[in-house]
Amino acid sequence: MLRNKKLVGLFCFMIIALVLTACGGGNNAANNEGNKNDTGTAEGTPAPAATEGPKYNFRLAETHPADYPTTKGDMKFAELVKEKSDGRITIDVFPSAQLGEEKSAIEQVQLGAIEFTRVSSSPLGEFNKEFGVFSLPYIFDNDEHVWKFLLGDAGMKLLDSLESSRLKGLGYYTSGARSFYSEKPLKTLEDLKGLKIRVQENQLNIAMIDALGASATPMPYGEVYSALQTGVIDGAENNYPSYFSSKHYEVAKNYILDGHQRVPEVLMMSKTAWDKLSPEDQAIIKEAALESITFQREEWAKYEKVSEEQVRAAGATITEVTDVTPWQEAVKPIIDANREQYKTILDAIDAAR
Ligand code: BDP
């Protein structure tokens, strides 16, 4: 009897969950070109009776708010896909982690429950070891170096390697350089000692923070503001746009520009959903993704400037690091310990210098 009741309960729960998933669709999606079409389903299964080909309505999970450069890149991508497919393929962009934080979004995309996501390479490195390379500190000199690598053969091969993780890599977006911030004064490397620093969820970040004499607390991005506010952590690290847009500068006013990592953003699709597309539709998606990169990089450049101006105007104390050598020396053991594993990619990164 009790068992039957449990089963009925479970059944009702599944029905409610299914209804909620189906209805959840378009309501909260960012107002982009890819609005829901009438015939496609939220899961992106082909709708019948389209004259020139099947219709699809897909979802894209994004952690940042609608005005952030990655979200704008996503929307540009959706707009281009819609245009190139004569309106047959629409993509609703869900900003602000509405579909879950990055780790969960990656899992859902692997399962095919969400078709697209844009995430940082750092959490992606826990799903595909190769992507861990971007969490190694100070491996790039500047943005130009990053892009020379990303758009070269090795960068594109790396993107393709996602297929082994049930993901289809479509393109990279830019994310500048990450630096540390804290409510406590941060003027030198010494000031980091003993601080509890939030890092992105990737094992290499923990090793990096240890090597710098601080202690690492991995946690999802969306939890960082309150963790800083309540003192669960002393600091975190990110680029200017995230430092600004997340309002972390309000609760961690000292920003030291050591630029330890340049972690590219990745736009990707569920391999399951990709495999169901015709070669023509796959080409549309791939082309649109590559075309959206230029737009995203332009938006990034503008937003990075505005973010810097805004956090300075809000009274943040910004410290430039004139000599990054002691920082690089402190983390060298991490590079040494991982050089063998990442040899091919690190060689390609060096060659792109
Ligand atoms: C930002 C990335 C975002 C990450 C976030 C983080 O754009 O994808 O979630 O950092 O620190 O720069 O988790």
C-alpha cells in the first residue's frame, strides 16, 4: 500500500516536472531574435510539415546577464542562425543562469536536455581534461597571443576534441585576463597569503591558489557575491567585466591586476542534438558561431573599458603589477607538474607566441 502511494506520488511528480519543463520555455528567455516558433518543441525535435526543412526551437544557457558581452555574442549567434535558416531554426537565449550554473548547464547539454550553452573553459576542463590547459597560470602573454592560438589549427582541434565528451564545440569568445580582488588590501603578492579565495570549479585552480600561499574555495559564480558579503571568503578573481557586472567590486574593493589567467569562453552544442541535424543545418550553426566571434570581441572591448571606468568611479583601489615575475615563479611548479600532460597544447601555445 505504502509502496503504491509512493509510486503514485512519483508519477505525479514526473508529470508536474514534464509540464513545467514544457511551459518553462520562452517566458524568461532574453529578448533576442530567436523567439519561440509555433511548431518546434522546447527540446528541439524536428517539427513536421516545414516546406524547406525541419523547424527547430532550441535553448541556450548563459550565466551572465543580458547586457554582458558573452550574452550579446549568444544573441548575435541566434540572430545569424535564424537569418541563415530563413527562420526555421530559432534559439532562445536564457541569461543570468536561469537554466542553472555552468557545471549544471554543461551536464544538461551533455544529456541533450539543453541544446546550447556558453561557458568558461575552466569548469569545462572538469568534463574534458584538455580544456584544463587554460587554467594553467601565465601561459599567454596577451589577448593577441590567445587568439593566435585559438584560431589556429591547435585551437580548432581542441574545440573538436569536445566530441569525446558528448559536446560539439562551435567557437570561442574572449574573456580578457583574470586578476585577484579582496576586501582586504591587495598591493603585493604577499597580501594574498592566508586569504580564502573563491576559484572556478577546476582542480588546477586549487593548486594555483595553494602555490600563491592562499587557500582556495571552489564555488559557482552565482554564489560569490553573498560569500564575499558574509565573509565566507576573503576574495575572488575575475576579469574587469565580471568584477563589475557581478557587483563584486562593492564587497571586494581591492583589485590587483596580476592577470594570472586568460580563460577563453566556449560556445557549444549538445552532440546528441547536433547529430540529429542535416549537414546543411550543421553548416549553418557552425558558420553562425564563427561569425558571431568578431561581434562578441568588439562588444567585449567596449564593455571592458566601461567596467574599468565604473569600478574606478565607484572607488575601487586598483593596483597595477609592474613586475609579474615573482607571481610566475610562485606558480611555476604547477606548470612543471602539468607540462607532460599538456605537452602538445602547451607547445602549440608557445609556438603561437
Ligand atoms: C567569468 C566567465 C563565466 C564564469 C565566471 C566565473 O565569463 O563564464 O562563470 O567568470 O568566475 O569571467 O565562474
